[in-house]
Amino acid sequence: MVKFLTKVGNSEAVVIDKAILSLLHISSGTPLEITTDGKNLVISPISEPNQVSDVKKAYRVVKKRFGRALKRLAD
């Protein structure tokens, strides 16, 4: 399957087909972890409650430390 990025505001998005979301038991409220090995993008559902809080904590740290720089890069 080939997908292209779709413009959403100042960002880009990948639209995932409903059949794939259903197969993976992912809905709009499912937290997802996005990782990369430098060449590939991996999107995985977070199934453990502790993982969700760890991701939120990491997000807050990154936002506090690099928020302004990331905002400038996004613009």
C-alpha cells in the first residue's frame, strides 16, 4: 500500500485506512508511540497504562526543554 502525506494546518498527516485500524484495534482515542530507526517510521499502539504516563512525562520534558525551538522549526 502506498500512502502520501496530507496537509493538515501547518503539519502533514498520514491517513490510515479503517480496515487497518480495525485490524490493529486502534481508534481515535488510542495513544500511539512513534519511533524511528533513522530510515523507517514505526507507529505502534500503546497498550500498557504505564507506557501512556511515561510517554506523557517524556512529552512534557521535551516540550519544556525544546518547545520554543520545535515551534520555530514547525513554522
